[in-house]
Amino acid sequence: MLLWVSVLVLAPVSGQFEAVPKAVISLHPPWTVFFKGEAVTLTCHVSHIYTAKNRELYQWYLGTEILREIPGNTLKVQDSGEYKCQTQNSLLSDGVTLIFSTAKLILQAPPSVFEGDSVTLKCQANVDLALKNKTLYKNGKMLKILDESSSFHIQQAGLKDNGEYHCAGSEINCSFSSNRIKIQVQELFPHPVLRSRPSWTTSGKQLTLICETQLPPQKSDAQLQFRFFRDGQIVEAGSKNFLKIQNPSSGMSKGPSYYWCEAHTVTSNVCKKSQKSQIHVEVPVSHPVLTLSPPRAQALEGLRVTLHCEARRGSPPILYQFYHGDVLLRGRSAHTAGGASFSITLTAESSGKYSCTADNGFGPQRSDTRSLSVTVPASRPILTLRVPGTRAVVGDVMELHCEVHKGSPPILYRFYHDDVLLGSRWPPSGRGTSFNLPLTPEHSGSYACEADNGLGAQRSDTASLRVTVPASRPVLTFRVPGTQAVVGDVMELHCEAHRGSPPILYRFYHDDVFLGSSSAPSGGRASFNLSLTPEHSGSYACEADNGLGAQRSDTASLRVTVPASRPVLTLRVPGTQAVVGDVMELHCEAHRGSPPILYRFYHDDVFLGSSSAPSGGRASFNLSLTPEHSGSYACEADNGLGAQRSEVVPLNVTVPASRPILTLRAPGDQAFPGDVMELHCEAHRGSPPILYRFYHDNVILGSSSVPSGGGASFNLSLTAEHTGNYSCEADNGLGAQCSETVTLSISGGRTSDPSRNPSNSDPQEPTYYNVPGWIELQPVYSNVNPKGGDVVYSEVRRIQEGNKHAVASDSALRLLWTYLPSHGPIASPQPYSAQGSSVIYSQVKAESFLTSTAESAHTPCTPSNLGGQRH
């Protein structure tokens, strides 16, 4: 079985159109599914008209790639894929998809099935598979158990054979199923249509009837037979698909005859009929006549006129069409004699020439023309105001255009502004005219025009005009809550153009950067609020724009004042601590704040002084420290927006230790070996803690620290070796201060009184013997410095004793060395106030007598560097 398709396309050849073929592929065997390893032969068919003239190469494609180019038109293949072919003088064929399967069982069928075809389905098993039986299924249901040929035959395919087919087989303990094939039976050819050439005829003329149908490309080689019928009788039969009829009107006394045709295959297994048709013999129309009613050449607008067109001869139906000039007005069909009518209401446009045509399919016939003149009163005019731009602006020349859509000329046009006549015009054509007016602000208002052709003046609707005044240069002003712009204030930027038609759009700028905009729908001013920050200092401007060009204001400068921030107070001294006599710098700085800033300085809330920073930044205040300057310090920063006070900074002024006073305290009036002597050292000024050191002949005896100030003592059990010079140091870290040297002489022995009762003795008032020897211990002063300053005051007093032993003198001497600091010259020493005592000796000495020992903090106090005293 050979399947091939030839699709023809018209192409110009030597000035005429000839068929350009489309290549078609046929298969042998005629299946699309094969076992792997089998082969199929493809044949590329091209119309014999071209193959006879040319010997061409055939191009074969597998997919989109050229597989081979050979002179022959056959190709044997064994690979799955879509195959196509073509020649130089043909179009590319449709693709044919081949499957070479590795399955054990396949079902083979032709690629297409048409009604009436004899179709074979073949169920094929692989050579190495021996199946007991094979069964064919249609739409999942068993159709037939196949015999040894494994084939199923459909004798004449029809719609009943549509469906999905597959086959199955089995062997011992194993079953197999084939691929599935969907069969859709296609129509071999459609029902024929009976057509006549020409489609109509006149009496006595020849007519050709054609029985038209079409075979599909796959069946273009099939042979069809045709039969023609008239009123149920066969007129002609054969392979021709046309029938010529001479004088079809003959034998039509009983009315027109019915014709139809029939097409069928040679085997007659497919046969289809056309619908029945009648043949009509037509009579062409005659020249029609147009009449007007009422029959007048001139008429007023609004009159209704009827146009009647009639052809005296012609087969119905007849189409009548009415024309005004060359413009079609309307068409009417008349199925009976008598013609057709068309009525119009006259307007200004109705003047002119009228005609009609009659046509029953043999060509239109036109009547003679009829003329009609319509007199039209002027219609209500339309006034149009025209300006150069999108709106009327002062200085523009406005055109007032007045026009009527209808009205017989001549027409007089008058123009009005607020009912005041501006001027008039007589246009030659009468249809419309214009009036020009240079615009000023006073030309805003209402405008109208009139049209008058003697049949009554007609006034237009009123047209309002608003003459737009361009915005003038705006003025920008700042508004802040106080006298100056301060950070955090909400500043209002106020922009106003004193002239300009609304609406006006105001835009605001800071240093040429757009801030925002505000519209004034009714004109006037606009504002923009801005919450101020330090960055808002700079230049400001605004623009006023009402669509006629933006106008910019003068630039306005703004300085945003920043309130002084809370200042930071720093105390700066030369060393690591504040010492009496240092010059301390109080440094105050606000990290933010607009200059000038006034800084004030406080000690314990008492104003010390102030300093101004004209350019902002910091300020300082110097203070020479005294002990009274210990306390709390603060500063204020004030730039006129409220003073800001710093945090309190405490200060402790350290007072260097003053020159100490060394006092030697023995149990009695005279120092003897074995006594415990107290060395008491005290500096009357000096910040604690104070470290006291005690020296004997430049050798340190010991030290004692006083955390809270005051004096310190050191006890010494006396021996003969303790005779010598004694001194002490006071040191609080600011340099050691040495006392004046005190010389001590130890007596050789103590004489006891046998009559003394020890039980009656006073342990705190010992009785000394050899008083004359003790008296030798009176202090002798030398190297006295008479200059002013702190002084040393020494005195020896006589103390009256009561209830003492008779062997002793009824009086005794107590020796006391005292260092008295003062801040000015002492007129005279104060007498010792002990009752019963009298001053034996007193003398005041200058403090500077001892200052040479302060040069080195830890240099021991010696007689050489003190100018010592002996007692």
C-alpha cells in the first residue's frame, strides 16, 4: 500500500502561475513502528512535472539536521526520529515520525485512515518470543483473539472504528502488552456543492453546473465519479464534475426545476450528495425614473420631501438606491413592481442634485438628476475663543470666531463683551468669521456673538474668559516664634506674589535644593513649615508659578541659632594634684552652640568670673589656689538661649605641711638615763595624711603617720648615749619640712632622799636632786635670725609644788621647748598660765631660722643645717 501526499502552491513562472509542489514521504512497509534492527524505505515524492524536467538532488533531514543529499528519491533508515525531505524546486515535506522499538510486542498500523479504507492492524512479537496467543483490544476491551497471521482487517473504515488499539500476548508465567495506537477515521471528501457558472443567466443563454468537492492530499490519487440530477432524474454521469445546460428556461412552464449532484468513489463504498438548487432566469432592469413630491425647485428648511424611484422593467428583487450628488443616502429593496420611495426633511445641506439607481444583479441603472434648492435661516452660532497657548494671558491677541453650521448667505456677525458691542463682520461665504482682540486684565468676562441673514438674529451661548495674569516676583519672609531662629523652632516660610492669576503653585528652596511646595487655589500667599536643625542655616528662596513661567524671589539668608549644650568643666593644675599656690585653669566648653557664648565660673555657687568666646568653642579662667579654694566648681555656657550649667567638679586643695614643732617631754624636770622621753612632733598646717619622722643626731629613730592630721609622738627610753641633737620632719607628699633642732643633755645619775616615803611620792612630779646641776641645763640661744615670719618661742618656768619632800626645794623648774607658728610678727610671747609658775626665761625666734632644711624632702634635720640650740 503506497501513501503519499502532494500539496501544490502557486508560484509565478514566465508571467503565469504554476503549481510549486510540496514534497511528500511514503513508507515501505507502510508502518511507523518497527522492531529495533529492522529497516524501512522512505520515498520522497515530488510532482512529475518537475521531476520530468529536472534531475535534482534530494535532501533528507533527521530532525533539523541534514542527514543526506543523494540523487535518488529513496532512503533506507533504521533510527527513530522525524524525517523530512525536499528538492531545490519543492517545499519541505511534512515530517514522518518513525519508532524503532526494543519492546517484545508491537502493534503496527498505517499513519492515517480515511472512510472507506481497507485497514490492517498487525500485532508483531519479537523473533525470540513464542507467544501462545495474541489478543487485540479496542478502548481497553477485548476486540478479537488473533489467528496465526496476527492481523486484524477493517474492510471499510468508518466512524465506528475510531478508538485506541493495542494488543497483548502471553507465554509461560509472563504476559506482554504492545504500544497503543489511536485511530481517527477521517472524511474522504466533503459533501459536494453544486454551483453555476455564471451564477445567473438570462433567457436563452448557456449555463454550466459544477459539482465541487475536494480530496485530502493523502488521497489525491483516488478516482471520483459524478452524477447530475434534475427533478430526481439522472441527467449525466461520469468522471467529469461539470454539466453544461443550454436554455435552462425551457420546460419551465411548471416552474423552475431542482438540480443536485452526487460524488462517489469508483468502488462506490463512499457516496455523497449536494443540496438541491433551482435555476432562475433573470430579466435586467430598465432605466429608472426619479420624482420629487412636492415637485418644487425651491423649498424652506424643515419641509419633508419624498423621492420616488421606479424601473418599469426587471426581474425582482430590485435594489433601489438614492443619491445626493455622489453621496449614497439610502438603499431600498423592492420584491414586487412599483418602485421604492425615500423621504427626507430638508436642511441647509439638502440643496443640490438628486438621482437614483435600480439593480437586480445585472448591473445598476441610474436615473436622470433632479435639482433642489433649500433656503435656510441662520442657525444658532457657535463662538470659539482662540488664544496662542492653553489659556488667555495678558498681551495675547485673542481671536473670537463665530460660525453657524447652517444658514443661507449673506450672514452678518456681531461680537459682544459683557453685552457691549465690540464689532461686526460680513464674511463672503457666510459660514463663519473672526474678530481679533489684544487682551488686558479688563477683558475677563463673558463673550457672545450673533448671526443674522434676515430671517431673525441668532445669538450664541455665552463663553466665559478669564485673562490670566502672570505671577509677579514673589517676596519670601521668615516667621519664627522668637526674635531669632533657634534649633527646634518651627519656622514658617511665607511666599507671596502680589500679582498673578490663581491658582499659584509656590515652591520653596534651601541652598537651591527643593524643600516642598504649596498651592494657593485662590491666589495670594502660601506657607511652608520647617522644623529647624543646625543644617538649615543658609540661603532660602521661593518660586511662584501659575503656569506662565516660574518667578523666583530674592534670596533670604538664615542663621539658625543653636542653644548652647551643657558645658564640660575641666580643672587643670600644673601637677597631679591641686596645691596651694598653684595657678589652676578652669576650662569650660560647650560642644554645641552658636557663638558668641558667655562662660561663667562658680565656686560653691559663688560667682568667680566670666569669659566670652566670640567664635564659639571654649573659655578659661585662672585661679591662684589657697586652702579656701577646696570645694565644688561649676561653669555655665550662655549664648542668649538659656544658660546651661555643667556638672559639679569637686576640688581638694592640698596644703603643704608647715614647719613642725618638736617637743621633748620627760617625766621630771631633768632627763636621766632610764627615763622614757616622749618626742612630740606637730605641723599646725598641712593636708593629711602627714608622715612624721624623728631624728637623733641625723639618724632616724622612727616614724609615725597621722591619717587625719594633727601631731605624732615617739617614745624613747633614755640612755647616756641619747645626749645630742633631736629634730623631726613632717611630710604630706609636697616636700618634707624639718623642725628646729633641740639639744638634750642627759645627767649622770639621780640622788634619792632617805626621808622620802615612796608611797607618798607623786609619780608624775618626781623630786630631783642636785638642782644646781639641773639649772645648768637652761637653754642658751644663739644665731638668732631677727627677720619677721613664723617664730620659735622658748621659755623656762618655775612651778610651785605643794606637799613635796622637805629635802627638795619647795619649788622646781619644768623645762619646755615650744615651736609657735604664726602668720605675722608676734609682739611678745604669751606667758604660761599655769598657776604658781613664773617665767624664768623666754625668747622669740624667727621661723626662717629653720627653713634651710626644707630644700630636700628626706634630708635629715641636723644642727648644722638648723642653727641648733643647746639647753
